[in-house]
Amino acid sequence: MFSTGSDEIVERKAFFGSMVFETEKKDNGALGMTTGVDNPVPLIVLFLVLTIVLTVIQTIYRGLKQRREQLLDESGR
């Protein structure tokens, strides 16, 4: 991702083009790198999907925990 084969500017995109990594050779011989967000849509979609999945998991967990308590109460513990 960060490797360059020559002294020219190299631009790499990651995560469906949403993140950009750019390397360039500086005047003093050092290698400079800049990063940025080119297209925020994939990042927003990922955030929404993860939020939905974690909410569903939490809801299922609470339902199962409540059902367990109900069964324990019915059995007389």
C-alpha cells in the first residue's frame, strides 16, 4: 500500500476508493505521505451496517437472557 517503485508521486486507493494514500519524494530526499478520504459513502455504509448488526445481536441477546430467566422462574430454580 505504501511502497513506491520510483521517485514520482504514487496514489493508492483503498476500501472501494474511499481512502487515498499518496506518497511523494521531497526535495531533501525524504519520502512524504498524505492520506485522506476521497469518497465517504463506503465508510458511511460500513458504519450503518455495523450499527444494524450490533443492534440485532444485542436485541437477540436480551431476548435470550429474558427467556432464560423466564424458564428458570417457571422451573422453580
